[in-house]
Amino acid sequence: MKYENFEDVPVWNDGVDLTVRVFEVTEDPAFKGRGDIANQIQRAALSVPNNIAEGFERGTTPELLQFLYYAKGSAGEVRSICHVIGRIKAFGHLKSEISDLKSAARSISRQLGGWAFALQESDIKGTRHLTEKSKQAYHQRDAAQVFMEDLKRQQEERLEQLKRQREQQ
């Protein structure tokens, strides 16, 4: 499926949902006086949809891929921070919320990995989607198709010529 706007991309929406949930969880008083951990997980979560949006708007496949991997890395950072806070006793009452955040971040990572893989293997036409590898394959297929069509045309002309020669005899 082709998306016209990053706002239509399901994983971007999942990233926004993750960010909202992170901001809601970090409102808990347990985050007060714990250094910069609330800000760090908030920035990591916000970086997920922002990197997807920025890559989408860049217009080329290599740039989109780069930003998808940044977003994937940020989702990993959210999971890592969740593992840390999950081991701190003061956050024990947030076990379920932390588990949900890890699960959402893991799902986003899988989606981003799948999208990146699909883009790398794609034969979709267009500047955004073509990598050097797919450009070469696309041009080779085009050249082969033109060659085969020309060969078929020549064969049909030759058969028509032979048919006329037989009729004249």
C-alpha cells in the first residue's frame, strides 16, 4: 500500500500512541527526584514518530531508510529505559504500564524493520523507492522487455513476408 502522508502510516500512529502513553506514565510521582529518566524516555518516545515523519518527508529511499532505522533505535531506547525503571523498586506499582510500553515499542521495532526490509527489496517505481540495486534491476527488465518486443515484431514481419512469398508462388 502506498501512503501519501506520514499521518496515514500505521507505525507512525503507533509511535504517537507510544509517546502519549510514555508522557502519561511519566506523570506518576515516582519519576520525581529520579534524575532525567522521565525526560530521557519522553524524548526517546517522541523521536519514534518524529523520525518516521522526517524520513517520509525527505523524498528518497536511502533517507527514508536512514530515518526508519533512527526511529527503530529510539524504540529500542524506550524498551531499554523501561527495563531499567522496571528494576527500580520505586516503580514497582507501574509494572503493568512498563510492560505495555515495552510491548508497544517492540511492536513498533518489528513494523519498522519490516518496512525497511520491504523498501530495500522493493521494485516500486519512483525516486522515493528506488535504490541503486532496484534501479539497475528495473532498467535491465525494461531493456529486456524492449528487446523481446522488438524480436517479436521482427518475427511477425518475417512471417508476414514469408506468407506473401508463398501466395505469390
